[in-house]
Amino acid sequence: MTERVMDLLIQHNIVNDQTELLPITTGAGGAYVYFIDDTYVVKYAYFPQLDADTRKGYRNEFNFYKTCSNQKNIFIPEVILQTINDDEMLIVMKKYFPVKPEEWNENLQKYAIELCAQINAIDATGFVKIFQEQEKQSDANELSIADDNPHPLSVSYRDWNNLQIKFPKHIDAELLKEMYENFDQINSYANKLGMPETLCHGDCHPNNFLKDGDRLVICDWQGIGMGKGIGDVAFFISRGADMGIKINRDMLIESYREALLKYANIEVKVSDLHKSVAANEFGVSFRFWAGFLQTSEISRVLDIYNAMVNNYNLLYDKR
């Protein structure tokens, strides 16, 4: 695809035929990503190669950047060029630089969480219309293929049971069954906590924050959509801790509460925020982590399992 990307970039006067594209695979998510010197990042997606959900994500990201092009949202990457058709998408952005794990001090973490609240404060009216139109148009002519696989939750339960068989003294089979059976009730409880429905990033982990001097920029907006903003905060906290970042959970939740009030004029109880974070972490741990832990050491498995149990007990005891 490099040749096709070069052709497009030359057509739009971004590069010449002597320019070298440096391919990047980390975090590409199905797209072809390249660096042009220390100046630009190029993201190219060839839709026929991607599944429907991935195509939808890239189209949403494209439309998000396009809608924001006339706005001064300081946390959004500067887009130099974007073009799209039925088969392909090309976005050229200014190049920013990653934040190293050791750079994530408390002040920088608070800054990132404040940006989450600023996302929630964006007027979502225009984006909702775009998302609704996208739902109507996205892959409208494709045939639906029946999925004979088990429901993802049952797959997760199976994977956790496999881990329980490996570590029977440390993982409670009956408790796993109870969490599986009560999973939907926990989600229902979390939805009753009164968290506002706002615009959300959808993949808000530390590696999606980049440096531009003293400010942070958020990249990879494929998951943009409407939801409960605390989910972005919960994901940042859990993934940050998983990366070895020293996370002050209470501080970040309080920072989010203050920023949500400041930027979006939305007031929520800090206790409800804590429960919402617990609900999000429990859901992600039960549904997604077991599959990744099948070959992990017991210490790694128990870190995830024990945190999941703690969150479950907090939520289930107070339903």
C-alpha cells in the first residue's frame, strides 16, 4: 500500500517522489501509518480489507476531524489533509511525540483527565447527526453473516474458568459463576448512577495522549461516540496502572468531578463516580482480560482477578 499512499500524497502536494515514508505498526489498528520525517503522520485505511466495525471507526474519526476543523479544540491533532471515498481514507496530521511512562506524574495525569472532561463538554449535536447518518449508510449493501460463535460474555466466562483450572487455589469457581450470572445486573446498576451521556473518546488510554511542547494532544479517535464520560476516565486509570504508571485513583476521580463541573456545568457525586469507575473496570476485566491472560504468570493473573473481585464486591454489595 505504500505506493498507493505515495501517489495520493504526491497528488496533494504533501511530498515529492524522493520523500521517504517510514512505516509504523504499533497502534495502527488496521490502518497503514507512516511518519514523514519529524513533520507529519500519515494514516491510510483501505476499507475492503477491514471489517465493518473498523471501517465505521475510521469514518467516524474522519468525520470528527472534519467537523472540528473550524473549531479551536486545543487537544485535537492538527490535520493537514483529509480525503475519503468508498474504498479508502487518507489523513495527514502534524507529528507529535509520545509520553514516556515515567513522565506521567500527578500533574500530567490531572491534565489528561481534565481533557476528558473537556471532551464531554463539546456540543455533541452535530456529531450525533453524523453518527446517525453513518449508521444508515455504513455498509448498507453488505450481507449480514450469521455468527455461530458463542456470545462474547460466555467466551470470557470460559476463559476465566480455564484460568481457574490452572490456579484452583487462587481463583474461586463459584464466584466466577456468580459474577457471570450477575454481569448484566451490574451493568444495569451502573447505568442508574446518573452519569451524563456526553461525547466520549472511547479509547482513552495513556498511549493515546501525545506531547506538543507543554500541552497534550489526544489521538486515535476511532472510538468517538456518545456515552458516559467516566468510562474514559476508568480506562485511563486501569490501563495506566497496567503500564506501571503510579496512579492516584482518588485524586483523578476528584479531578474529573471538578473539571466536569467547570467545563460542562455537570455536577455528580464523587461516590457515584467511584462506583462508575468500578463498574467500568469490572466490565472490562471480566469481558476482555481473561483471553489475554491464558499464558501469563500467576502474579499477573491474580492482579487482574483480585481487582475484578474487589470491584464486583463494591458494586454488588451496594446495588
